[in-house]
Amino acid sequence: MQTQSHFLMTAAALTPLRQRPWLGATEVAGLLTGAVLPDLPFFVLTLGGEAYYRWIATPPPTAIIMEYLHFTLFYTDPLWIGAHNFFHSLLINSALLVAGWWGWRRRGSRVDRFVFWAAVAMLIHVFIDIFTHHSDGPLILFPVDWNYRYSSPISYWESGAGGQTFFIFEIILNLVLVAYLAVAYWPTIRRRWRRKTPAPSSKR
Ligand SMILES: [Zn+2]
């Protein structure tokens, strides 16, 4: 799914839990970071690749740079494969989960708690991606296996795998989630805003 959908779904899932004592600022920061972190290298490489092939290197053999980045380098270039799949790997995220849990139990530090909850969110992100990608799914066994991708019958974008229908579903889902978050957090935002705005002075 699209990165913003991962973020909105995580934020909405946390909303009814926000009064729970175990859900502090570190946990929320870890979960929201983990919801989007797997996709961030893709954006950095896309922006960097666009700039590089436009202004520095000779343009790629295909006419459109974006196509070269997303349909050639994405599958063949070690930098692209490594950066995009590092936090999309079930193996790496499971190792982070165990390391975070172990450190949390042993030291109880905020960093360990952050790593644990970020790993939880990244694993959820990967499970959602596994079932919404047809030919470009994550390399879930990276770095042990650089080829295996589960081919889901549903894709969030490929027209041959229901991508057009899913695209509409995803837009509606995001609108519903934004509306839900707006309703849920509007009273808090208004309260804070009122507290910050000074009362109008009677003096001229
Ligand atoms: Zn992803």
C-alpha cells in the first residue's frame, strides 16, 4: 500500500488506545516511525536518482528516468535492492524486535523501547505489503535471499491484479481515516490552540 496509508492506519489504530498507560510518547514515536520507515529509502533513491540522471550522469537508455529507476534499478541494482528491502525484511525486522525486547528487559532504556515498537510497526507494514503487491513485493527473506517475493493476487497499483479497484478503495479508506482522526483529535487541538492564543486586550 502507499506510505501515507500505512501512517494513517497506524495513527487510527493507536487513537482508541491513547489513554492506556503503556502507550507513552516513546511507544507512539516508535510505532509511527516504523509505519513509514520501510518506504523512506525508496523516496530518497527516487529523488536522488532523478537528480543524478537529469543533471550529472548520462540519461538512462529508457526515455523516462522514473521508469528506469522503478522498473530496472529497483530489481537489479544492489543499492536499490538493499536500501528498499532492508526494513521490508521479515528477518531483519524480527531480529530488531528481539534485540529491542531484550534491551528493554535488560536496560529498560527508551531507545530499546523505541526499537521494539518500531519493529512491531515495520512487521505490520511488511505483512500489509506482502498481500498488496503482485510483481514488486518485498524481499521478505533479505539479505539471505535476494530473489524471493511473494506474488499476491492483489496489487495496490497493477491493473492486471485489481490495482484500479484497489486504488479507489485506498483513496476512500484514507479519506475515512483522515476524517476519523480529525474528529478524534479536533477537541485536543482546539483546547491547545485556545490556551496558546492570548485573550484580547481591552487597552487600545
Ligand atoms: Zn512498503
